Amino acid sequence: MYKERFLNFLTFEKRFSAHTISAYAKEIDCLLDFIIREDVKFEEVDYKLLRYYFSTLKEVGKEAISVNRSISAIKSYYKFLQREGIVLQNPVRLIKALKTPKRLPIVVEKDKIVALLENMEYTTESFEGQRDYVIMELLFGTGIRLSELLKIKEKDVDIFNKKILIFGKRNKERFVPLHSTLLAELKSYLVKKVDQNFENKTEYLIVTKEGKPAYAKLIYRIVKNYLSMITSQKKRSPHILRHSFATTLLDNGADLNAIKELLGHAGLAATQVYTHNSAERLKSIYKQAHPKA
């Protein structure tokens, strides 16, 4: 029911990422399948039916945060349909999000990451070793998202001014500074990249061993491999390095607004979660170190 029009709206007007649009499409498909199974016409869908639908998601084992994502997607869908005059009422309007426990960002200790990166310096003789080192340094040294890393083109790296142009959510631009070690490694990487004389020429910075633009699963695999060397925690994704970057800056006295700008957050609320994370880490250290704790 007008799904493609809605997805085009998200793509061209809202400028959502491909990942977000895919998630919205999946949620809408699940809802439409449910409506068909219930033998109800789309225009007859009401608040009670949708409340029942979301309760079935919880019953099959979906966590509250996943159900809330579904509620959010379906709300956006119905707002669009209402705006276009396709439906008169928005039956999702009164449905409230489920309560979710506050989760602190998972981080890896700064000292462990620094030690890992120092050891990786000795693996940069090969192109792949140099590339992996740059990937890890970029993620921890700038706090960029995986999707942002994949969008970086060679021309976005400003060696002279020691900064890099990042295209964030909805293609919002920001500049992120490059520290001296990362700058030197980027220079070495770019030289090695030219030396490979790839048949597949691309303007993107991070590439596969064949010279093609890197993809999300490759970055996940690289990050997971290296983080498994220094931590036993289950989550070892690129986003862990983003969380670790922000927490490290906060622990070392960086201004919260500055961290917000570096991370590309739209509002301060998203950044403030790191203050809780930092406080909890301090409490843990205090309990371990103080004799009367």
C-alpha cells in the first residue's frame, strides 16, 4: 500500500541512509503481511489492531527496543499516508513506545586500543596490513561511523590542513581533525594504494585487496578480528570504537559540545549518554581502588 512512494519520500526528501530505508521497508512488509493474515482491508486498520500487532512482536521474543523501532517506522509511514491524503486517520498516533532499560555504550579501554594500534604499526608492510591499520586508526582517531568511513573519498582528505571531510547522516557535512600518527599512516596508505596499480580504479579511500570500494561486512570482519585480540566482550563492532573515542575524550576533559560536533550528533542529548558512561567507569575504578569503598 503505497510503500514505494513512502520509500522514495525517505530517499529523496528525508535523505535517509540506505540502511535506514531498508529497515523501514522491512517493518512495513511485516505489517502488511500481518494485515493480510488477519483478513482485514488496509483502510479498516485501526488502533486496536495495531496495538495487537505490536504486542505479537513482543510475544515472539522481540526486545522492547526492536518493537519501538517498528512503532517508529509505522508511525512515519502513516504520517506520510495522512499527509498525502491516502488515509484520514493515523491509528498509530496514540501508541506509545515501550519502556526500555538504559544501556550505557560499550567501550574498550583506551590503553588496550592504543597498545593494539602500536602493535599494528609492525603489520603495515603489506597493502592489506596498511589498510587495516588505517581503518582502525580512523575509527578510533576520529569517532566516525562505519557508513561515514565507507563514503570517504581520497579528495576528502586534506593532508595540508590536517583534516578530513565527513558526510554524516542525511549527507550533513563536517570536518574532523587528523592527529599526526593518523596523518602519517594515511600518506603511507595512499602511496601503497597507488603502487598496487589496481585495475579497478575508484575514488573511495578504503578499498578491498582488488581495489574495489570497501563494504560494510569487510570492515566489520577487520574490526572484529583485531578487537578480539584485546577484549573478550561479545560486541566487537566498528561502533565500539566510536563509543571508545567519545568516552576517551570525555575522560580526558574534552568539552561535551566539542564531542557532539566531532561525532556529528544533531543534538546534545545523544552525546550526553557518554557522561553517564564516564561516571559509571569512575565509580567502578573508585570501588576497586579505595580501601573504604
